Amino acid sequence: MDWGDVPSAIAALVAVAAAIFSGIALKHSRESATAATQSANSSERSAAAAERSAAADEATLAEMRREAQERRDAEAEAARPKPDLRVALIGGVRYVLRNRGTGPAVNVTVVQAGEPGQCRDLPDGVTIAPGEGHEFVIVTAMGLSLPTSIYATWDGQATPVALPLP
């Protein structure tokens, strides 16, 4: 062996060692890149889950607000003064349409009551305050039978309501 070959051999050994270290570094670099990619994917999944959770929380909060508003509306409706119309017999053929409710019955109109002309002095656009009444007459002469109920409307009650006769 020639002394001139020694530096070449040392250079070759150093090159092999550098290649080994370079391979190890490349392996660690790939593993690090894979771990970083997995971490980024995990972060994206976590962010998406957080967004879904926030959306679900917002939907739940909106539902709770809607239910609370419905409950407040129902309580306000229950507390609102309302008329409660009832027919009572005064005597003979005389009757009274009385408001037993807590609020006035405004624009009370009887839209149907027995045969035409059988009932007289029926309310037509009158206001009946709580506790007050409106008297009317139901004629039963000439073979007319007593109707079973009269039908009335008032402000806030557009559909005729059957009010049974006693």
C-alpha cells in the first residue's frame, strides 16, 4: 500500500460515515414531517369539531330563547283580561247575555239565534263590561221551539261562538 492511498481511504470512510448520518437524518426528517402532517390533520379535525360544537350550542341557545319567548307569550296571554259570555234566564221569555270574564267584550254581535224574528233586542255591536249584561227576548209562541244556543262574535273572536241557552 502506498501512503498516497491513505488519504483516499480516509476520505472514503468519511464519505460513508456522512452518507450513513445523512440517511439517519433523512429518516428522522421524514418521521418529523409525517408527525407534523398528522398533527396538522388532528388540529383541523379538532377545529372542525369545535365549530360543530359551537353551532350546536348556538342552536340549543336559540331553541331555549324560543321556548322562553313562547312561555312569556303564553303567560301574557293567560294574564290578559278576557271576556266570558254566558246566557242566563231572567224569567219567562227574557234572557241576559252576561260577561263573566275579566275583560270587556267589545263589539258583541249575535249572528244566529233561532228562527228569523224569533229573538228581539239581540246585541249588535255593543260593549259588555265584566259583570254586566245585555237583555233580550226569545219568542216561543206560534209553535216556535226554543233554540238550544245563540251564536255571537266580538272583537278578538271572529269565529261565531255557540252560547248555550239554559
